[in-house]
Amino acid sequence: MNEMGAAALSPPAGTLDRDSLVEGILRLKSERAAILLAHYYQDAEIQDIADFVGDSLELAKAAQRADAKVIAFCGVRFMAEVAKILNPAADVLIPDLEAGCSLEESCPPDAFARWRASFPGAVAVTYINCSAAVKALSDVIVTSSSAERIVRQIPADKTILFAPDRHLGAYLVRVTGREMVLWPGTCIVHEQFSHKALVELKLEHPDALVAAHPECPEPILAEADHVGSTSSILRFVQESSGSEFLIATEPGIIHQMEKLAPGKRFIAVPGGSGECACNVCPYMRRNTLTNLYACLRDGAPRLELAEELRLAALKPLQRMLEMAAAPAAGRG
Ligand code: 13P
Ligand code: SF4
């Protein structure tokens, strides 16, 4: 159905209750031959109607293989951009184009280009949480689940520049033993976790295991029993014999934990003073059932990328997919 056709038959999103929104989204999804991809940091009600929920690498691969006219992407804008770069034939819709990322904002392409140029011969290894323009200036992209494996494949005589997350970068330096020059960006969500609150929670729950995302600062990671991407944390809580877990990543993922590991208890580590909701990603949570419904109804907002930029950003993303699939190099 064309955009006008779908819109004409659909009531305004603001007038619908939750059940009608869900019903409308599923109907529009089928009318538009769309696939709905969602990150673990989305609201539970969006995760529950998604065709696929995953971490950044899994979402990139799901978008690439999607045989659908339309990809409705519930995540942040850089993730939707990656979907468009890897699957240009699909229309990529995102409920809110303002769903950015503090890491992306910390790394403007012109400043990144100057930084890169000041290290001739270095390899620019860039976290996927950045704009398409920064990707286009990079040698290889990594996600939290593929970064260690990829860094270990960079020839030992090369200087590595790592942008934009300095905490993930510092974690990689610790686990691989490779020195890297770090861009000073941070995730405003993971940077907020309160070390004091975490230590207090550990005292209250002495048998609980701590799972943390590598975007957290080092003092939080030092308390963790497991550090990894969102999917890796999810696997950890499922496979572990522990029954109680302290979770130092965005709490949206706890919904999947409760579904996949019923009977276990998950406690979100608080951010800031322990009283704010600052461990909830304000960018991810811009997507709601209401604007997802409106976006499927209107066929907009739609991700647009100039073909030249798409092709330039595709190269380091393809390198990521190849290097992420290569056999793991030995731990140094
Ligand atoms: P993952 O790839 O681990 O899902 O991370 C995405 C992200 O933005 C974490 O803040
Ligand atoms: Fe960006 Fe942090 Fe939100 Fe992930 S949680 S999208 S890194 S701001």
C-alpha cells in the first residue's frame, strides 16, 4: 500500500490506546511488508512486538539479511543508518530521527578528520556508535561484541586510534594489552552508574553476580563478574548458575532477562545519586508505540543517506563483518 493509502485508513496515533496501537502496528507492518528490528534498550512493549531484538552487531546483520521492503528500526539513529548502509534497497524507518547518541555527538566528523590526520599511518578503529560521516573516515568499525576480536587482528606495528568511547577503549587496552590513542567521548548513560551504590548493593546481596557493559567506567567494570555487549550479558545471566544479578547497563534489557531466565532476580544498578533515572537512555526511549505507529502509517521519518557517503561508510562496516567472523586470535 502506498503512504497515502495506509495513512487514509489509519486513525491518528494520539487517539489510540495501547492495545489498538499494537494491533495497528502489526497491521501496518504486514501491509507495508516491513520487518521490525529493536534494540534491548527499547521499551518492553516495543521489544515484545519486534521481529528481532539484538545488540548492535546482531541488528546490523539482521538488517543486512532482511528481505523486506521496509525496515522499521527501533533503536538509535546511527543503528538505523547502519541498516540503510548495509541494506540500501530497503526503506529504513525510524520513529524519531532525534534518537541520537552522546557518543556520536562527542565526535563531529571534521574534528575526527583532523585528529586522524595528526597520526599518519595509524589505523582508525571506530566504535559503531558514531555518524556515517565518521564511519566513512575510519578503517574498521567495531561493536562492543566484536571489538576485542577485531583489535587483536590489527598488526602489532600499527598505532591504533580508537573513537569515540574512551571507557570502551580503555577496557580494550586492558584486555588486549594493545596501546591505543583514545578519543575522549563517553556514553552519558553508562558513565552515570554510581560506584558507591554498586558496592552497597553487593553488600546487601552478597551472592549476586555483577554484569556490566564495557561503556562503563573502570571502577564499575572492576566490580563485574562479566563484562560484555548487551547480548553477551543476556547469555551470561541465562547460562550462569547464579540466581541474582546486579545489572550495570541500560535497564531495558532486564525485560529480556526476565523472559529468558525466569525465576532469576535482576537488580538495576542505579545511576547518579541513586535517585535519578539517568541509567535510562534518553535517546533510545524517544521511540514509543505511538511514534512507531505513526512512522509505519506515514512511511516517515525515513533514513536518507547520500550514495557517496553510504559507499564510503560501507567499506569499514564490511571490514567489521569480515573481521568479526574471522577465527579469534590468541589472547596476548
Ligand atoms: P550493544 O552493541 O552492546 O548492544 O551496545 C549498544 C549501545 O549503544 C550500548 O550503549
Ligand atoms: Fe548512546 Fe549510551 Fe544511549 Fe547507547 S546507551 S545509545 S551509547 S547514549
